[in-house]
Amino acid sequence: MAAGRKGRGRPRAVPRPEGPARPAGRLEDEDMPAPDDALLLKMLHSMKLTRALEYRIERKLYRQGKIVGGVYVGRGQEAISVGAAVHIRRGEGEDRDDIVSPSHRDMAVFLMQGVPPERILAQYMGRSTGLTRGRDGNMHMGDLRHRLVAFISHLGDSIPVAAGCALTFVMRGTDQVSFCFFGEGATSRGDWHEGLNFAAVRRLPVVFICNNNQYAYSTHVTRQMRVEHVSDRAAGYGIPGETADGNDLLAVYDRVGRAVRRARRGDGPSLLEFVTFRMTGHSAHDDAGYVPKSEFEEWGRKDPIERLQSALLRRGLVDRPALAGMEARIEADLDEAVAWAERQPYPEPEECLDGVYHEGGPGAGDRPQGESTAWR
Ligand SMILES: Cc1ncc(C[n+]2csc(CCOP(=O)(O)OP(=O)(O)O)c2C)c(N)n1
Ligand SMILES: [Mg+2]
């Protein structure tokens, strides 16, 4: 158990951060062990499941006209969501579990937090058993039972929210951590800077995780920031910032693990940038005609799943038949998940506004309990 903040006591005043205001620079040399064989296989499976599920949604169901909203996928970026989400503490109870604010390219985070693929499919198809019960048809979804804060469409707005979650952890005296995911485009928004500054000043336990896929819709990264790395922005807030290869699962696992240890110990936030590439358009309706083909070719050769798979094959941890078996099981499970989602009802028209707006003020004790609250 980390020494810094542990056990849930009575709520108390937020302590003033002590010590030097600038522990910035790189993440200190934490003792970060490499993942064992079982964990490596689990992460490979999560990456493959994520890609297969997104492929169904983007390339099949969307084109069949079965998806209600827009589709944004993280193809080529799976190592970031998986290598980070594996560090989220879960299943240990409300006072122990971490919390996470995923971005719109972090399907793996939803899966790893325990949301079943069929519920994600129901969400995309606008069915009443989707995470927003048919209120939205894409990644604007969350579920606090899975410790997932719903993705806020306005870029950068989830950063102060993630910092706020971390503030409650400090006030309660627990050692929980808030994980916050976003793209490099979000880092040029005002809320992003305010959220980072607040987290830094209060030394809050947040791990800020940026996927720098080099495009924000059609805007290349060089057209929206003058620093070379997103992580350079950390110096402005006196926190550690690091850049690493986002297509290298082990690099992601290592950096996030270090940042989590630091946060759990009570040493405050870190800003991690993982360089990668968006192997699609911005969304299913965008053909990415503005991206030079050579960039897709170059990054296609750095595919994170292929890369991990080759490493595991070389080490003898898996063989080709085992990989084929893993893929076949994933596809069979997804066949069932799609069939289940297609059988789900749409919400009743008269229910459509339930849970959209807050009903009643503080102490609205007569509100029906259960599924019908906006924050889910
Ligand atoms: C404030 C704001 N401006 C514009 C948009 C429309 N929009 C949604 S995602 C996106 C690109 C985001 O780029 P980035 O933050 O790099 O994330 P990526 O999609 O590359 O993962 C844009 C412009 C928005 N949602 N919010
Ligand atoms: Mg981007």
C-alpha cells in the first residue's frame, strides 16, 4: 500500500501542497516491473478485441445503416488505451477503485473496465440497453458503476472533471487515482490548461494521458501548437512530462505505471504524451483525403498489435495456431454480441427525456431510483 494517502477518513479540508513547487522534468525512477506473461497475453487479447469490435461498428454496421450516430475509432492507437487502462485499480470497492475519463478513441478502456461488447453495440445502435439508454448513439457514454466518467464532447472539458474527481480522493484521504485521456488537439483548449494547472497546484492524483495521433480532425499538430511535444507543456505547470512511443505497448505500460505510482503516493499529477497515428479518418464519415498516403503506409508498418504479436511469437509465448484461436473466439463472441444488440428495443418515445435533465433540486428524494439518473 502506498505511503501517501490511504484509508477513507472523515472528509477534511484540502491540505496545502508542501515541498518544492517544481518536481518537474521526467518521471522519477520508480520501481516499475515489466508485465508478466499472463498480463502480456491479456493485453494482446484486449487490443485485438478492441480492434475487432471497432471494425464491426465502423466498417460493417455503420455501412449497413445500423448505427445511429457518428463513429470515432482508435485503430492503430490500441496500445495506449490498453497499456494505460491495465493500471486502473478496479473491483475493490468504492473507496479503492480508481476512476477514468476516456476520450472518444478509447474503446479498450470501456472493455477493460468491464463493459460488455454487446452493451457498447446497443449504445451505437441507439437501443434502450446501451449505456445512455438510447439517448446518444456514439462514444458520448459512461457508467459510474464501471467507474467511467462519460466522455464530454467539448474537447478539454473532461480535464477539470478528472481533476475534480482527484480532489475528492485527496479530501477523503484515499489513495485512488483519476485517469484522464485526450488527444493532442484538446491540449490547445483553455479548459485543458486550467484543469492541468489546478491539478498541479493542488498536487492531485491525476494521470493525464495524451494520444498524439498528429491530427485533430483535419488539423495537423504543427498547425495548432508551437511546442514540439505536448509533454513540453508540463513545464508550464511544474509537473513531470514525458513523451514515448504510443505504438509500443511496453513503453505505455511502463510510463503510465510510473505515473500511477507517483500519483498514488501523493506526489501529484503527470502529463504523458504517446505519439501514434490515427489509422482512419476522424470518423466513419471522413475519408481522410487530407492525410498523405505515405503517412498511412509509414504508420501501418508500426502497427501496435503486429508489433506486440511479433515480440510474443519470438519469445515463444504464443504460436500462430494459438493466435488464430484467439481471433476466432473474438469473432464468435462478437457475432453473438451483435445479434443480441440487434434484438434490443429502442427506447419508448415518452421516455426519451428521462435522465437528460436534472430533475428536482438537492434532496429530490422522491426521484425514482435505479437506472433513471442523468449522471449514468
Ligand atoms: C471545443 C470543441 N471544438 C471542436 C470539436 C469537434 N471535434 C471533435 S473531436 C475533434 C478533433 C479532436 O482532436 P484531438 O484532440 O487531437 O483528438 P483525436 O480525435 O485526434 O483523438 C474535433 C475538432 C469539439 N468536440 N469540441
Ligand atoms: Mg489528435
